Amino acid sequence: VSEREQILEELRAADKLLLTTHENPDGDALGSLLAMHEILRLMGKDSVMFMAANQFPLPHEYRYLPFEEVVHDPPGDVDQRTVVFLDCGNLDRMPVDFLRKAGTHILNIDHHHDNTRFGTVNLVDPEASCTAEILYSLAQELGVEITVPIAEALYVALVTDTGKFMFENTTPAAHRMAAELLETGVEAQRVHRHLYEGLPFSRLRLLARALANVTRYEDAGITLTHLSQEDFAAAEATEADSEGIVDHMRSVEDTAVAALVRELLEPEKAGQRKVSLRATDGRVDVSRIARGLGGGGHRQAAGFTTDLPMPELVERLRAEVGEQLVPAG
Ligand code: AMP
Ligand code: MN
Ligand code: MN
């Protein structure tokens, strides 16, 4: 039996489910969560969405999404629930103890090629543009009608994970899915306005500081910027305000790899930096670099958290990107 058949069978058979996703959720994480919740509800299931309380408030662009029903604590009957992980490549991205207990029955639905297959049943499709694309096909196979709320949640995931249909994961299937969702009744312009307009001014102030801090390492084709705690303070910005900054690095000529290095702001994470890497084409696999430093991701978009000091970190990135650009031998 294929993994896909197993997942379909599990979803048909389960009565009570608990859905969750990775920490610092992005559009695919949130859209997939909402879509799956709604799909299961239409199937008559008892579905609960879980996200830890410290993940709220959500980044500004996602606050309009209907998350009124999400819970922040395990429900009393959690041991009887099938746990569904969406868009989460490994369990380190969900630092919540009750979900990591041995014996938890986990359905792992994801599109990261480096997914560690931590589930009891795993459906990992690296060809899918986003996790929501997998859910879309599962819903059709389960005979669930794609309602407007489901279509809107799926569309948010699709448009954000493909970088507005610009990244390499923008396949014909992704465009077909978009077209079908629009036919269902998604108003693309309204969604885009929520996601990309009306953002806090602090974003622009933080971007200005990031642009002022750019360094180019021409030997390795790296365009990198750094945001310190002082930068965040001066811009009166939150960590979520750094979303999208790395894409500005990526748009510069002769860039093989774009990087954003930002200091974490939580007091207990002092000294740690979050690194976002983006490759502009197929020459460099940034997920390999991220995995070597305790993170992961996709070939052209990956991330990790490190306590390496800035000079060592930059040296490591230059060496690893350089090595991939000019293969030894
Ligand atoms: P980001 O740079 O945070 O936007 O993340 C880009 C991609 O890398 C996403 O697809 C994430 O799934 C992945 N990623 C980011 N941080 C981590 C991490 N600490 N561990 C594993 N994957 C990560
Ligand atoms: Mn994600
Ligand atoms: Mn995703």
C-alpha cells in the first residue's frame, strides 16, 4: 500500500484529530492548518488545531486568518487523538513536549525533501510546491467539496510558499491549482492586499537598516545582511518584521546565495542568530549548508539557528558556498 493510500485510510478512519505545524509559522503552515481543519470538519470529524501560545500574535499579514478556534494547550483527550503534522520537516521545529511523547500516533504530511520521517505514517512529496498542494489533492480524493474558506486557506499557502509564483517550485501544477482556487471563488487581489499591503511601518524601518548593512562576498557570490538587536530596537521592530528581507538580497546581480543573519530577541536566546539562506538558481543547495548547522529546508530556501560568532559564521558560509560553486576535482 502506498503512503498516500495509508494516509487517506487513516484520515477516513480517525474520529478525533489534533492538527499542528512548525514553529514561527509561515503562510503554508497556517493555510494548511486551516484548510485541513475545515476539510476534516466537512468529513464530520472532531478536529482541533494546536499552536503554542508563544506563537501569538501571528505576523501581521496573517492576523486576518480565522484562528479563533486554535488551542494553546493539549486537550484532555489528547491521547485518543491522531496527531497530524503539516509542513514540518523535523520534530525540532515543534518544541512542545506533549507532541514528542513516545507512542503518539502521528500523520506527517509535508513537502520538505529532508523531512526526517518522524511520523507513524509519512506522506512527503518534495515535488509539491507547498504542503497545501498535497492537501488539495487529498481533499479531492476524499470527496470533500472545496469550499471558499478551504480554497482561501489553500491559496494563502500557495502564493506565499511559491513567492507569489516566482520561486523554482512554481510548477504547472501550482498554477493549475491557483486557477481552480480562483474559479472556486478566491478573490486573489483581496488576499494579496492582506498579505502584502497595509504592513506595519516598522517593517520598512527594519528593511532600511538591513539595506544599510549589506555586505557582498564576491568570491562566493554571497549577498548578506545582518540585523542586530540594536537594529530591531532602533526600528521598533519585531522578529516577524524581518520576513521577506532576504528576498531583497536575492535580487542583486551576481548573487548565488542570499543570506539574512539576525540576532534573536528573546532574552533566553541571547547570543543566538537565525540565518535564512536563499539560492538564486540550482548551483548551490542551501539546505545542505543549513543541515550541517542543525537546520534544514529546501534546496533553494533553508534556515538554521546558530551560536557561532559572526566572523566564523561568515567564513563558514563563504567556504561552503565556494565549495559547491566550484566542485573539487
Ligand atoms: P526561513 O529562512 O525561516 O524563511 O526558512 C526557509 C526554509 O527553511 C523553510 O522552508 C523552512 O522550512 C526551512 N527552515 C528554516 N529554519 C529551519 C530550521 N531551524 N530547521 C529546519 N528547517 C528550517
Ligand atoms: Mn513552512
Ligand atoms: Mn511549505
